Amino acid sequence: MTTAADIDHLIARVALGDRSAFSKLYDATSAKLFGVALRVLNNTASAEDVLQETFMKIWRYADRYASNGMSPMTWLITIARNTAIDRLRATKQTSDIADVEDRVAASGPTPEQSAVAGSEAKRIVGCLDQLPDDRRAAVRGAYLQGESYADLAAQFDVPLNTMRTWLRRSLLALRECMTQ
């Protein structure tokens, strides 16, 4: 799986004219960008054309990309979306473009989704706090920091199957807490 940092690095290498990096960037992001174009155009052939045009723009303008803490995928998706909308404008009546707003969701959650997510996050933290310290640390290590079960077992000096049991029981306790 390609991380945001990997994509950021690939864009920087593309800006220097690295064809290998461009190929890797295409492999890592083309499916997502094709989906964006397809959502706007609702036509596979046109979306494929837009994808090609998008990557030509990425090659041409990679030196303009500024890594400012935002996801590099946001920059790539914006190029794909704008290219698709430009294609739509060129082929359809202007009145049809208003329909695109219904098909293309804005990036990021809505204010309502953010409020619900914040409330759920507080509930999860409250439920995590009810777990014993070692179980809480193991759950955070496994599911928030991506540590393997074997690494956690070594860290807590318990057998691997014990760690699996801890995590399974902790998740069951969290689920029970969240349903209350």
C-alpha cells in the first residue's frame, strides 16, 4: 500500500523528470483518479481519456506541487476532477454541469459527519479508558499504531496466543461498551 509520503516523494521525483517515478505514481493512483473522472462524466471512454489527460498535466505541472502538509492525493484528485469538468463543459450544455454537483461529493466530511465522528471518538476513548492499562496499550498499539501481534506479545512479555486473546476480549468489551 502506498502512503501519502510515498506519493509525495513520487511527485517530487516526477518534477525532476523521473519516468520510473511517474510509472509508479500512475500505478499507485490511477484507479482512484479514474473513479473521480468516471463519477463526473458517467462514461467509461471519456473517463479513460480524462485519466490520460490528467497524467499529462501531472507530468507537466509536478514542479508546481507544494507539499504543505495536505494529502498529495488531494492535489491529484483536484487535477482529475477539474479535467473531467472541463471535458464535460466541452461536450455538454452548460445547464448539465449543475448536475455534476449532485454526483461529485466535496472532499472531506460534512459538518454533520464531523460532529458525529467527534462524538463517537469521545465515546471510544471513554470505553478504552475502562480497559486495564496493558489491554488499552495493546489495543492502541495494534489498531492505531499498526504494531503486529508478535511485536505486542514481545513488548508485553506474553505468549502470542495470549496477546490475541487480550485483543479479542478487549474488542468485545469495547463493542459492548459502545452499545450502551
